Amino acid sequence: MISAVQDYEAIKTAVETAANEHGEPHWFVERRLAAIDAMQDLQLPEMQRYDFHRWPLMDNLELNFRRSDKSLADDLPDADGRIRFVQVGQTTVAVNLPDELADQGVILTDIFSAFREHPRLTEKYFMDKVTKYNENKLTAYQQAFLNSGVFLYVPKNVVIKQPIEAYLIQDSTVKQAMVSHVLIIAEEGSQFSFIQHLNTKGVVENAAHCMVEVLSRANSHVHFSSVDELGEHTYSVLHRRANLSRNARFDWAVGIVNAQNTLGDITSELVGEGAHSESKVIAVTTGKQSNGINNRVVNRGKHTTANISQRGVLLEKSELIFNGIGDIIHGASGANAEQENRVLMMSDQAHGDANPILLIDENDVIAGHAASVGQVDQNQLYYLMSRGIDKELAQRLVIRGFLGPVLEEIPLPEVRQEMIDVIERKLEDGQHFN
Amino acid sequence: MATLEVKDLHVEIKEEKEQTREILKGVNLTMNTGEIHAIMGPNGTGKSTLSQTIMGNSAYHVTQGDILLNGESILDMPVDERARKGLFLAMQYPAEIQGVTNAEFLRAAINARRPEDDQISVMDFLKELDKNLALLDMSEEMTERYLNEGFSGGEKKRNEILQLLMIKPSFALLDEIDSGLDIDALQVVSKGVNSMRGDNFGSLIITHYQRLLNYIVPDVVHVMMDGRIVKSGDADLAKKLENEGYAGLRDELGLDVSLVDDNR
């Protein structure tokens, strides 16, 4: 924490020096310094029915740039034919973007190159249009200490069939917070899907601040999915924000399968008339870990549709809180907001909750919610076991069925399988301790 | 040869308000592989309870008697262990499980009864699967769908028989496998069961109607009323029942049993 004025001036000087040595444009260095100033007065955000304020999230107040060992990415699946960006720590390992997409103006590059080479796109949109840096202490930290990330720009009416993947691998072989940013600009009428993979290599205790900002312009159609698999020594804050213009369609399919405490914030702002967002999240918690997940949709424009679906599975002594927040702003007539939050308790020592929170300031809307905290369906379990399948496997199969609605959303079969495998491993670990 | 014995079986279920009700009141039954037995009887007489109790559904509590598979009591065994020992129950209402494909489930079920170091190869599995799909007139697409999810009543029944053919148990309990089937589907399902007939397979078929038994001709027919087997005989017994109804048999035996549908 920043306690004394001298400390804070010293931090600013150190950050400025590091950023300049890193060759960052002047505008961005200025923003870092403004964010450090803002951190002084800003508070951590409050989350309903959840307290994360004592987690070690902002111990690291240094900006360091170092080269990571590229071989930490050696175990990734083959790239052949896939469009992808791979980064280990702050080191970009690979950018596979087909020439024909580059020729159409698609940009896929690391975030700092984007600041230098595409200032017109990044200066205007980085932590300004979708998320304000001074929203709270965490967002200010994000801007002040940003040290990695990726930028994707898809021009007007460009349609990309193959999903674009970003592997962002935290390098925890050293003490260094991961402060990573994914900035996506989907221009009018563009269509594509994006898959984020978050992993950790190494066992040093570090924080991970991963932010995603998506600007979905009019009539664009974007699908975002993620496989979050951060390590057991990583406390993480995952901000994912989208801003939708007129008739834009933007969907989240987020799988949070981290091994340590995670604060999840998924927000869709439906600004333009007729925008539509489906926000689906699954989470699996084991051991003593605690996940608090806010899934928020804001209907601002008329005739906007924003649905939330969240499903979680708890094992051992873990905690998982799902807040589904449906915020309908005055004037958003004809808005539609449905939500469903369900958690499955696999252990009587776990603590789970599913809270629908509807904030409606408009009369002409359709809004509804369903929430449940329950056990595995005994009929399903009995059926599988009556075929000779043992109880643990039967439970995992039933759980997979429970998580199915999100798994199905992942556009690449390989990645869907990867997510299933990650979940199965985690469930197996959790079952062994029960 | 394998043997399944039910000895003086008494079973009760819990009803609302912690009340218990005895459903089976002393059932005795012995069957060997190589035999097909049918159990007929009016509604509410305990036929499904018998099959669910043999399989090990925890909703049914055995208060007296025993169930033996090859001389060994299975009462303390969980459901999955009973299944691995050779029992199979084709259910009246199969569960739907999203996210798990039919094919994946079938492989898991087959592998569950094989040692870890001898799991079925993909080639062998597909060969067996194709053969059985053809026999049951099912499309390959059915195996890539999620387990029973969105299946019609008839598709679910066929899928139960597909599992039977793939898993190859010693004893199959078929609980009203004919309900809701049209004649064509009934023939297909019967063909599947008949293809299993042989020295290493026995089946206990539960049905209301004689019709199924025209297609799967039983060696022994049992009639159940009020939680007991009241009469056993050969296939002709089923035909006689079809003609005279359960009330006729009840009166012939002088039983004091009220039939659920008596007042129609």
C-alpha cells in the first residue's frame, strides 16, 4: 500500500523512468502517472456479499520489464492453421496472423507496440471509452502498472471465421505482478470470435490483474470466450468489460477454473439501441479458495437484450459467490434482462451463494431471474451408476452436464475439450480430498 | 451359468410426512442365465419396485429377505458395483444428461467393467457400436447427441436397449420397455433383446401387456399382485391373463386384493 507521500513520489519517479526506458509514448507515461496520483484517494471497489480487501493484490508497486523464458510456452498445442498470439510474462513469443487478414487491416499485436504504432486507436480507447481508469483503486492500478497485453483491431465489415486466440501466460518463476490488458476494437459490421487462455508457470506468489476491454461498434458480432487456469500461488482480479453500440451483438463465455482466489468482474454496457449480449460464466472452486464473481449487464439503449447465465461447482472448503446484476437505466424502454445463477454444492463444508440483483429504473421492460443452490441430481447419478460407472466419475459427468450450456459456447472443439479437461482435473483433485 | 435369487423380499418406501409403506411383501424368485422371465401384474403391485430394488435404488428399503447373485448377497453393494457384477436395468424413465455424449457414456460404461490396463480400443468400440446401431435401426447421429437429452419416448427406449447390447450384462431387468412404443419400435426393441438370448444372458421383463411377449417369448411368466408373486407358469399363462384379466385370476386364486383399476 502507498502510505507516505515520499513513497508515492518515489514510486512515480521510478515508474516514469521505467516507462521511458521501455520506450513508451509520452501520452501513456502521463497516464500512468495520473493513475498513480488517483490511487491515492481511490478505494477498492465494494462487492455485494463478498470481501476481498485483504488479498495481496497490490503489494507490487514497481514497474519492471524483463525477458521471460520463451520455452515456458513450449507445451502449447500446435499452432497450425490457428490464428494466435502468445505471450509469456511480458515477452511476446508468437503472433500468427494470416497475411490476408493483415492486408484487410486487421491488427493483432502486443499492447505496447500498439501504443507506439497505433496511437490514434489506442490513446482514445485504452481505459477511457469502456472503462475509466479512475473508477476505483484496482482500475487505477491497472493503468499505472500495466506490463503486458495484446491489442486486436478488426476493421469495418471484416468477417473472420477462424477464432483468434490469445495465450497469456503468467511468468511466476520470478516475483512480478502480471498486469495484463486485452484491448479489442470491433468496427462496424465486423464479425469474429476471440478466445483467451490464462495460465501460470512457476510457483512464486504473485498477483494477476487481467483486464479485457471490448468496444463493439454498431452491427458488429463478437464472441469472447476464455479458459482461466491461473496457478495456486496467484491471486487474481479479472476485469472483463464490453461496450455495445447500436444493434451490436456481443457474448461472453467465461470459464473460471483458477487454483487460487479470484475476483471476477464481467460487465456488458448496452449503450446502442437494439444491442444484445449473452453473458455466460462457469466457475469451479476447490480447496480453501474463494471466488467472488460479479456478472453485470447494463441496459442503457432502447430495446436492448442482456441475459446472464452463471453456473458454479464447489468442492471441499471452497467459497463461490455469484452476483448477477441487471441494471436497467431510465429510458431503456423495451429492454429485456433475464438471469439465471446456479451453484452446485459437492461438499457440505463449502460455501456458495447465487444472488440475483435487479436494479430497474424503467417501467417498460421485461426482467426476470432464477437462482438456486443445490446438490447433484440423484436421478442422474443413479442412472449413470446403474451402468457400472463409479460414483466419482458419475458425479463428474453430471457436473459436466450442469456446466454444458457454457461449454457448448466455446467455438473451437479443441478449446472446448481443453476446458473440459481442465475442469475434470480440478474436479478429480477436489474429489480426492472429500 | 449365473443365478439371480430373490428370497422373501420385503421392501418399503418412505412417503410424505415420514410415513412408510410396504410395497413388496415377500417376493421369491430364482432365475438363471439362459432364461427369460416375465413379470406381469396390475398397476401399483410392486413390479417396478422389484426391479429398482434389485438394481439398488436407494429410495427402496429392504426390511426383510435377501437378493443373491451367484450365491452372494448384493444388498450391501452400491448400484455401480451391482452393475459391474452383471446386472442391468432398462429404465422406464431414463435420466437426461446434457454435456455427455451417448458414445462417450457407452465407452465409460464398457470400460467401467474392464481393468484399467485393458480398456476397449476406439476401433473395437466403434465396430461394436455400428453393429448394434444397425440391429436397432438407429442412426449414428444418435450417439453424438447428449445422453437422452431431447430424445423422444421411443428413442429413449431404443437407447436403453443399445446400452444393453453394448454392455452385455448377465441379467437385464427390463422395466416396461414396451410402454409408449408403436408396433415398429416394439419389434425393433424385441429384436435387440432376442439377439442377446443365449446361455450367458437372462432377463426379467416387466410388462402390463401380453403383446410384448409375442415378440420376446418368455420361458417363465410370473404374476404379481399386492407385493407378492401369486402364480407362475409358462408363456401360456400370459395369454390366459390377456383373455381373463387380472381380476379373473384373483378370484380364481381367492385372493383378497383390491386392484387399482377395479372400479372402472
